[in-house]
Amino acid sequence: MISVNSRWDKPNVGQVVKRARFVALIVTASAVISAASAEDLRSMELHSMEAKSVRLGEVNGIAYFTVQGRGYRLVVTFAGLGGSPVRLVSTLLPGQEVAISAAASLGASGPAVEFSRQSDRLIVATKP
């Protein structure tokens, strides 16, 4: 009779527990990161001639678009804090996007609003 002694014959319970805890930690961390990313970015679909409220940091705005040939003419107007309103007008073809962002402290990303034309849909994604 030939006997082969390998580390798989008698598993070290301590090592198995450590590995199981490590895997559980990785799975939990991945879930937390995914949830945080989903919370940081909010998106909605904008329909033609339907105005939606958008927010860029402390500034509120309104966005709408009209169909012009193959393009979607997007109009976004932000009410300035104590200043004049600011308007962005852009025509988006399928696959194109335009983003508006506000300044933040050095090394940090500030609030942003992104308009993305996906086929016949216009998606608005905001990052607080």
C-alpha cells in the first residue's frame, strides 16, 4: 500500500477559516463599493419637449431637448446664485455626450451633470 502525505489530506481548519473570512471581506467590500458608486451617480431619461429639473452643486437648472433632424437640440439653463442665468445649448447625435461640472477643491471632483445620447434616448446623469 502506497501512502501519499499531502497538505490536502488533512485541511488546516485555521487556514480554511482565514480564507473564508478573506473571501467574505472581498465580497462585502465589492458590494459596498458598488452601492456607493450607484448612490453617487443618479440618472434619468429625458424625453423630447419634457423639461426636467437638474442640480449642479448649489445651482438649480432646467433641461429639455427638441428633435431637429438626426440631432437632439439640448437646452440647459442654470439659475445663477445672485447672478445672471447660464445657458448651454448643444446638438447631440447618437453616441455623443456633453458634461457640465462645477469646480471643487484641489484633487477632488466636483458636482457634474452629463447628458448622453444613446440611440433614440437622452440620459441625464448627475453626480452630487
